[in-house]
Amino acid sequence: MKIQAHDLLSVGQAVRVGNRLGTVIKAEMKQAVPCGLIAVHTIEFTHRMAWKRTGMKTRALEAIKPVKQSVNYAFIETIN
């Protein structure tokens, strides 16, 4: 589920950004240009999804070195 500009996720929430999976470690409101506030989340990515070709195309998780990155709300999808 996509989040909106003013939605702050709780710390520890599992999220997906593109083909990477991780957890929220910090969430805060920041000034947007030209005016207003938006939600920015710091996420620690631990896995990525990749297509494996084994007869049928399936998605598999691959572990990656943990990476911390600040991400705008528009690219974040929550994982239930």
C-alpha cells in the first residue's frame, strides 16, 4: 500500500522501495519546496528482489549488505 505525503510510519515497519526491502529506522516531517511539509523516512535495506529463471519466472529474495537511505514518501510501499 502506498503512503501519502503526511503519513509517518512507525519504526520497525517493513517496507518496499522499488526492488529493495527493508525496515523503517527513522521517520520525520521535513520542509518541502516551495512550501508545506512532507514525510521523509530513513530505511535500512537488507534484501532485494530479483527474477530467477527456472522454467517459470519467479521472484526470489537476495540478501545484501545493509544500506541506510532517506527516502521520500512517494516511493515507499508498506508490506503487510
